[in-house]
Amino acid sequence: MNGESFFQRAMQCFAEQDSVGANHALQQAADAGHPMGTLYLAEQYFREDASVAFDFLRKQWHKGVPGTLHRLITLKAFFTDEELEIDDLNDLYLEGSRGHIESLLVLAHLTLDEFPQNPFIGMIDKLVPQLIVDLGCTEHVPSPMKSYTAEELSPLLTSALWKWRTRAECVTELSMERCGIRLYKNVCSKLASAYMKLRLGPMMQPSMVHDPHTGKGIRNEVRTSYIVHVTPEHIDWFVLELDDVLETLTGVCRSRGESMNLLRYQSGQEYKPHYDAIVGQGPQFDQILTDGGQRIRTAITYLSDDYSGGETVFPKLGIKIKAAIGDVLVFNNLTQDGNVELDSYHAGAPVEKGTKWVLTRWIRESATHYGRVVYPKKVNLK
């Protein structure tokens, strides 16, 4: 059997809840040099001992298995309390120099503001030029392109580290006591916004609403957008980083969030006035509330601004918000005594021209299924 066969056997064992068999098959896949099997096995090690996982990933990197340094730095950044250091970003560069696109995207995302003629963008352009076109980054390709020495890379990696460590230091443009409304500027970079749209957009499906009688999802003219649920198999560095920053901006542990939803509104599409809090009675709604309880807070990340119309409207407050790309809007869905916050009644106005893209995150009273799967060590944190 080859590495792929061992990996598929591991996936079957996981489906049958046979963790012993799955880990054995993953070990065989890793021994055969299967990249995905190697990364899955590292995550199994990580659940028990982070240092064992990190040692394993570094050894696999030296054996030439792609993606292993990137996974090591991702685990360290988002699933431990350790701070990233220059050496970690240099590891991302080493991964990128072997053709790992996401590592180069992360470095470009962290340095593009200070270095608009960006060498990491240039490296991606040499590997996958169409990606740079699709991301709208052609003006950031250095000309002429050259190789960089360690001394020349140093200021870029220093800039990337500063950007990483200040990622949640966001300017507040709007602050209202009613409904706890906050609008934060430039939370998500233009590159990250473009990449998430490009990667997740092809999976779009028509949006649903909860049927008021059954609680089941149905199509309705109330909500005419298209949607992708960003479930655990879709997460990457950019989703995890946004999760991390939203934890700071909302003041609520990321384990209490539902999976984010990527929404696309084209001309004429809208989300009519509604509450994000779960309103309705009956066993179907009781079942919905078992996954973390009530929705206490909403965070909306705006991934585009080249459209007209499409404002986020709070009719009971008499305000309309037209955010810029990368901005995040946070508001409360419940009052302090646990009742529905009536002022949170809001709408996504019809888009008149262009395409509106947003990522929504609904935050619940306690850990959700998504939070337990992705952030098991944070389940009991507030």
C-alpha cells in the first residue's frame, strides 16, 4: 500500500471512531512521506504534547515533507500561549522558498502595508502568477525581482513580527452605548480579504433562515444572499487569525463562536430586518439552543467595499453603517439580563451595484460544537 492508501484507511478509522487504528494508519502514511498523513499525525501528537508534535514536524521538514514548518508555526501561533519570534517567521520563509504558497501569503499579508513592492508577492508571482492576478496584487510585484540575502530579509521579518504582535490593536471609528455597537477599522488586510473570498467563494450555496414553525433551515425572500459555512475543514491561517482578533474585539473566548459564515450579496440581494438572537419556541428551537445557548453577540467583517447600497441598517437606532474593506462591526444581541436586545434589530440593505462580501460570526453563551472541535483547550474559558 502507498501513502494515500494508508491515509484513506486512517480517515475510514476516524469515521468508525477507531482512534487507535487511525493513528496506526497515519503513522504508516507519514512513514511513506504522505504530506497530509504527516500533518494529521502531528495534530494527534499535539493533543497530547505540543513539544512532541513540534519535534516531529521539524524532523519531517528535514526529510522534505512540505507544509510541516507551516503547520508547526500555525499550531504555535493559535493553539499555544507561546509568542511567535523572528525565527518562526523565518521558518515560514523557508517553507515558502520551497514553494509553499500559504506561507508566502501569510508573510505578504503581514508586510504589505510597509513594503508595497513586496518580495513575498514576487515569489508567489513566480510560482502561481494567476493567483496574484486573482488577488488583485499585480502592482505589488517588485520589478526587477531579485533574491534576498538574510540581511535584506531581516527588516521584512521584523515588520511582520510587529504586525503580528499588534494585530488586535484596532482603531474604533464608531462607539455607541446602545446595543454595544463598535466599528473597528482595518482589522482584516485587503490581501486576507481577497484570499478568503477566492478560496471559499466557489463553495457558495443559497442562504437559509430558520422556519418559525419548525426551526429548520428554509429558503426565504427575507434573506437572498449566498453563503459558505466556514467549518473546521475549511480553516486556515487567515480564518484562525480573524478568530483570534475577534476574541479580543468581542471580549468573548473564541470557543464560544459558531463557525463563521462567508456571505455574498449581489445586485438586488439583501437580508431584511431581523434579530440574530434565536427567537422562536418549540423543540426545534430548544435543540438549536443546545449548541452553546443563545447568541449573545455578533461580529461582521467586511471583505469588500466596491458596491453601492448594502448598508448595515439598525432601524430602531436610526443608523446606517457603510463599512470599508477590513472593518469589523460588533454589537450585542442580548441585554445584560439575558433578554433579546430590541435595538439589535438590523438589516443588510439591498445591494444596488457591485458585490458585497462579509464574514459573520455569531457568539454564544458557552462553547459551541465548532469551538469544542477547533479549540478544545479553550472550552471552559470565557
